[in-house]
Amino acid sequence: AQSVTQPDIHITVSEGASLELRCNYSYGATPYLFWYVQSPGQGLQLLLKYFSGDTLVQGIKGFEAEFKRSQSSFNLRKPSVHWSDAAEYFCAVGSDSNYQLIWGAGTKLIIKP
Amino acid sequence: SAVISQKPSRDICQRGTSLTIQCQVDSQVTMMFWYRQQPGQSLTLIATANQGSEATYESGFVIDKFPISRPNLTFSTLTVSNMSPEDSSIYLCSVDSSGTYNEQFFGPGTRLTVL
């Protein structure tokens, strides 16, 4: 069955520290991969996406993610987090055979001052 | 990217009543989606709304409870009918603006509380 796993329900990091949020997927087709961010009381904003090509993709707000087919992973990274990065982060997977997205459970990022 | 607005942004309703949520897009789009996000949870797709056809509902969601209209390529409504406290959620509208690659853009959501 198709699925997306975000193993960390919440992560706490200090402001200025580096960040890595994990995303693993199980998908039979060639995946299209997305990371979205949801700030408190807001809708979802697309951070970055991977369709094909270079496996390291750059997004907005200084985020990047790396697609590793061998590990079925698409982890999100940021070298130095800011207090404004505190939010919920969702990984999602789609494909050209299905217009729907499969969503992970989300990871809540907490920033320590 | 598409700009999406939703009305109302939040509401508090009494059980047994209905609420209609509006979703407006600034450009014509083929596919619009309605999601429910229960407190502390991920997104659950309610239905997909294409203009000129009946909405397609996901397992666990029925038209009598969540009727959807899609009168044109820029607008859709979702009604939450005969509400109960279990319907308290954020309801999100999204659009697949590119038509490919599944990229979706989201509205700000409607936060519904049912008493």
C-alpha cells in the first residue's frame, strides 16, 4: 500500500541549530515529492518539490531536501533554524498515475530560544 | 501559483446546524480539493471537485453529509451538514493549478468548532 511516514511527531531544536526532518515513502510508481509547512492557524504553504533531475532541491525560506531513491526518503534540512520556523511540516507524495497526494502525519517543530 | 481565499475563516456553530464554506481562486483551475484536518492530525481528503461533474468522495465521506458545489472554474463550496462536535476541524480547500505533478496550493482554511 502507498504510504508516507514521518517518524518524528515533534522535534525540538535550538535557534541557530541545524535541522533535519525525516520522510520515508512507500510508492510503487515514480514519486513526486513535496514538503509543506503549516504555521499556527494558517493553511499549508509549499516549501519545495521534487519531480525529476537533481536529487537535491532547494526551496523557500532556506530549506532544502534530498531525494534518495535507495532509501525511499526525502528528508528536509535547514542549516540554521529561526524562531519563525516553528510550525508543522508535512511530507506528501504523488505520481503521474494518481492526481491525489498521500500525506504524512506531520512533524511539529519546536524552537528553543 | 494560485491565490486562494476561504470564507469564513472560522465559525462556532451549534450541533444539528449546517455551515457552507466558500473557496475562491484567482485563476481558472480544473481540480479543486476539500480536506479535513482534525485537531493535531494530518490532512484527510474529503472529495475532489471538478467543474461540470459530481464531486468524487473518498471512503468515509458522503454527499448527504458534505455536499459540494462547483459552479465554475474559480469557485467551490463545501457544506458541513447536521453538524456534531466530531465535525470540529479545520477545513481546507486546495487546487491543482498545474494539472500535472500533483502540485497543490492551499487556502488559509476554515476553523470550525461545533458545540
